[in-house]
Amino acid sequence: MAIDPVVPAVQPNIQSQTTENVLALFALPFNDLLHKAHEVYRRHWDVNTVQLSTLLSIKTGNCVEDCKYCAQSRHYSTSIEITPLMETEDVRAAARQAKAAGASRLCMGAAWRALQNRNLEKIMSIIRNVKEEGLEACATLGSLTAAQATSLKNSGLDYYNHNIDTSEEYYSKIISTRPFSERLRSLQNAHAAGLKVCSGGIIGIGESRTDRAAMLASLARLQPPPESVPLNMFVPIPGTPLADVERVKPLELVRTVAVTRLLMPGAQVRLSAGRTDLSDEAQALCFFAGANSLFYGDRLLTTDNPVEKKDWVLFAELGLRPGPIEKRTTSYEERRGDAT
Ligand code: SF4
């Protein structure tokens, strides 16, 4: 006789989220996990809308950090073209173009270890210009002090992105030049200044499922948890130490999306790098599992992304409406209670 598997509850107290709890979710039969995640997703969001963010590299390459996956690190020999900080007007033109193509947010990335105060005024001017174009503005500029976070907030920035990348345990095998704790401090500074936080990680950089679970538990324990969680399928870059790393199957990404949705029901969960390697069917499963945002436009910081036309065909097939996504619940307490 078939027995229904016991579906573990997500801990109502997010602070008590442990790697073991999260691993138990990963271990659920696939259909049970997706069913549970989709139910939570449907309670919190309009499941037929998807938010589109366009990513723009505003300063590329020559980064002093040694992130082993990254084409922009100066520690590795890659074919990346190094470019200085873009001019404000050029970023504004890119924002206009992104909006015309259907994006609602421009995410601007600079390959810096940390935002330097000498660049702050120009970054603030860039943000003001992007906002004037009617887009949400997100920036990823490296480590951030509390004062800088306040300045960015005052210039109109909506989101600050700083990924934790992986579990705290695996992190030191990937990055030696910046401690995990510094990442968490930057996220705290962003939140304290009133910025929304975008923070996620990478799947397929040689980490185990336990590392993936630990990474998600770390994000869910943040107070408050990130408003946006980008999940990247790793794209190996020739010339970097991880060029030959074993690839992770797309179904593991689907599971990761579902677990993320269960742990952080009120977050935007974004399909980020690696979509060119995903079939339409794998992406459809991700949307069902709770992904409600994606990077849109044929180029990410250093890797390819599906061309816009291809995405629109997929949206039409799935009945997905690109646009601002509607949250059904408002308070964090409400969302947390619903996730049990
Ligand atoms: S991921 Fe960011 S911080 Fe790390 S090397 Fe690349 S650009 Fe620098």
C-alpha cells in the first residue's frame, strides 16, 4: 500500500531555520515538494506574472577579488573586456532601452571589491537618472558601509544586491579575499538604510546539496530575509579555476527554487545566470515551483542570456504576464505565518 510521505513543516520561527530542516525539504519526493511550494507561492503572489530585470555591467573586469567562478577577477586569465565606470548618460540610455523592451528594473553591476567614496557621487547621479526613466534601480557594487547605504537610498536606489554565493562552510573554498561575515554586514547596512536587499547564490560551483541548503538557511535567517533572491546556475568560464567543474542537473535548480519559495515566501525568486542552458520545460517547472522574476535581455554581466524574443514566446506559451508582480500579503509576519 502506498503511504503518503510526511511533509516536514517549514519552521514558523525563521530564526530557527537549520540546514537539517532545509535538507529535509530538498529530500522530499519531487511532486510533494513542488506541490507544497506552489501552494505557498499561490497564497503569496499572483502566479501568472513575472518581473523582468535587465542587468547592465557599468564597470567590467580587473576586480581585485578572487571569486573562483568569476571572469572579472584579475587573478585569472579570461577573455573579458575591461571597461571603466560608464558615463551617466550611457547608463541612462541603457535604462531607456531596457524599459522600452519591457523590463521594470535595471540592475547595475560594478566589478569592485567595495564601493569607494570617490565614486559615490557619480553612482548616485546614475541612480537618479535611472529612476527618472521610470525604472526600479538595483545596484551591486561590492561591500557597502552604513553611510554609503544611506546615500544610495537617498539617491533613490530601490535594491542593493550582494550575493552570499554559497554556504558559509564552502565559501572559503571559493573566495579567499573577502570573509563571509563582511557580506552579511553589507546586507545589514543596506537593510538598515531602508534599501530592499537582493541576495542569493550560485548552484553548481562544486558545492554539495548540504551547502545549498545551508546557503538558503543563512538567507532565511536574515532579519528580515531578502526581498529578492537570485538563483544562478553556474556557467563555467574558461580561464577560471572552476572552468571544468561538474554541472548540476536542472532538476536540482527546480528543487532549489521550490525550497527557496518555501523558506522565503514573500521574496521575489529570480532565475538568473545559466538560463541559456535550461530547456523551456525546466524553466516552466521553475516558474511552477515559485520563480517569479528573471534576468531579461540577451547579455548578463559576462555571460549570455536568452534573447528577448525567445522569452516572449515562452511567456506566451505559459500564459505569463511580464510586469510588476503583485504580492497578495503585506506584512512579513503574515507571510511567515503562512509558510508553515
Ligand atoms: S564576483 Fe564580483 S567581487 Fe568577485 S571577482 Fe567577480 S566582480 Fe569581483
